[in-house]
Amino acid sequence: MSETLILAEVLDLNAAEPLKAELLALRGHDLTLDASAVERLGGLCLQILMSARKTWAEDGVNLSLGSASQYWTEQWAALGAPDFNTEGALA
């Protein structure tokens, strides 16, 4: 069963624990992240999302990025992270 997780507008230190909890609750399911509303992406949430990509890949389930805001795209790249849907994701 595939799920969609709509990410918060602000993914900063305060959003890290709730994001981690939401991801853990969805572990084992194919998951698409909706980042269309994201206006700010901080380093800790980036680390959580990078860890989730690795975990989903190790579990043999798909984790992908659906819609993404311009802010997400710019901040993801500015933090030096690889493209979400290619490296570390299942085809």
C-alpha cells in the first residue's frame, strides 16, 4: 500500500521530532513525500530525510519525492544533498 506524507511548511529543529515520528509510523510502506508547501528546510530535517531514504532502500520499499516547492528544491541543493529520487531510492 502506498502512502503520501505532506511535509510541513517549516522543517526546522522544532519539526524534526514530529517528522521522525511520522516517518517511523509509515516505515515498511511505499511512501511519497509531498514537499509542495515547504518554505524552509533545515539541516536536522535533511538528515532525518536522508536517513529515511537509506532505511526505505534497506527495507526494500520505495520512498520518493512527489511535488516539491521551489524553496525545497533550492534548499535541498544548497545543503549539498543528492537528487532525492535518484541516489538511494529504489526504481
